Amino acid sequence: MNDFFKAEELLNTTRDLVRIPSPSGFTDEVISWVEGRMQELNVPTYRNNKGGLIATIEGNDSSKHRMLTAHVDTLGAMVKEIKSDGRLRLSLIGGFRFNAIEGEYCEIITSSGKRYTGTILLHQTSVHVYKNNGDVKRDEQNMEVRLDERVFSVDDVEKLGIHVGDFTAFDPRVKLTESGFIKSRHLDDKASVALLLANIKKIKEENIKLPYTTHFLISNNEEIGYGGNSNIPDETVEYIAVDMGALGDGQTSDEHTVSICAKDSSGPYHYRLRKHLVGLAEEYNIAYKLDIYPYYGSDASAAIRAGADVRHALIGPGIDASHAYERTHQDSMLHTANLIYNYLQSSMID
Ligand SMILES: [Zn+2]
């Protein structure tokens, strides 16, 4: 494996990214941040109408293109209802359950841009009052936001400028450990955005000429199913989603290797392109795991579903406890960065 990607840099970029609130539907700020990094590297970009960012690096061959995508949008919620006691009900954005956010700090972002902090709690949290609260279902009815404000009524909350439809972002609680782990919410998929940025930086700094014109799509609607399904130039032959590998019982993926997906709920990924990625991993001593994700779809499968005639693949760092308080190790980041690097400079499969 090449040693020129620095773990510290990959983890720091990831940390910067997870700290910018960006539930699906509220991604302008994080897209601007990524756009700023691209500008520093003199990479031309444009924004599509739905707010995603596309960066393009010209290659030797402009008749066949590649596209790589990673998404900056995250799980989140919206204020569904203001309760008569001044607590807030939430409507979730993305695929997860309330138990994954019980006790989490959050921020309510009003339409005028004001931000208020709160905590997501079960209504019946106090064991001194509610005897069997372990049995209460964690759902939209029973979970609520306790605002850190003196509010006792709907009126009090509305006076703050908080209304139904306001976005709610979860505190990522990002932490880097001495042992090389990064623990945080939203590593899916900001860790991968950091990996694309590191690769683009490498290419620009070293004046590496890519074999094919390559587009990098920073998608902003993946968690709700349609982030990377548009703005794919007709010349695009290969389309790679860089997104997390899923860990759990029966999974091969782990926090120390790059996961290469053979199949997810959408079906098999392109067989020869998958084998090409495995071949590159073996050639360059990149530790990888081939895996199947039982409940998963990616921006690459979304592109196929939308009608894109591309060869699609899915690779990414292994993320533990996905869509909850996640974790990965710098090794997984480094192996994934290296696979992307070698892929970008490889010849296309026939
Ligand atoms: Zn993802």
C-alpha cells in the first residue's frame, strides 16, 4: 500500500465535515464547504439544481468518462409538531429508528437561521416517575425534543421562531482516539467525502494526468434515495459509489479494510468492474473484504434505477453501528483512499 495518504489528514477532514449539520434537504452549508476545498485546489465545479456538487478533472481520454460519488447528506429530522407542553415531536429523515438517537443532543435550525439546542428523549424518561419505561416503544409519539429554553407552551416555542418543518440535526459527538479510531455520527458518508477530497488533492498537487475524464459528484440526497441518480454525462462508462461497508453478524466487512460490495438489496454490482477493483486491491497490497449488504442501496444503484447505462460499483470504509453512533479505524480509511487512488489511474475494463 502507498503511504502518502496521511491518516491524520483523512480523519481531520472527516471531523470537519461531520461538524457541519447537513440532514438531507439542508445541505447548502456543507456543499459550500466542499466547494471551498475544490476552489483551493483549482478544480472546476458546478452545482446541480438539487444542490449537489460536481467537480471534473480532464483526462487523456475524454471519449470515455468515469464518475465517483460520495454523499454529504446525513440522517436527521424535522419538527413535526409543537406539543402543548413546549416539547417537540420529530419526523425522521432517512432510514433509522428512534432508539439510535435516544439521549442525543440536537440542534433545531429555524427558517431565519437561528439555532437552538435540545436533547432527544423518551417522554417517559424519568425512572422515578415512569416505572416500566423500558417497555415503552421508541416512536414518533413517545420521543420528543426537550429544548434548552424556558418554554412551557406552543406559544413559547413559536416565539422563539421554531415552527413545524424546521430541520433538526444530531450532535455528531465526534471523537478521535489514540488507537486510531474515529467515533462519530455521520461517518456515513462524510468519511468517503474526505477520501475523495484527499484523492483530488493528491492528483492536483502531483499533476497526475488521469487516463479518463473523471467526475466527482458530491451528492446531497443519498439518504432519501436519489442523491447520485442525475447529472451523469453520457460518456460515463464506470460509476463508483464510495460509501460505507456494513458490519454485523455474518458480514465480512470490518473497520480495518476497504469493503468491496458484490451485492446489496438492489442486486449484484457490475461483475467485471467489481473484479477489477479486487484485482487492484491485490496488486497494490490493499486489505479488502468482499461483502454483501442485506439492507442497503447506494447512489450507484440509484443511478442504475434512474436509467443510467453505466457499470456500477460500491466500495468504502467499514463503518460499525451504521446509522447510529458510528465508528471506523484509520486503517479502513487508508485502504479505501489507496484503492480509489489506484482505480483512478487504472485502465478501464473492456
Ligand atoms: Zn451512505
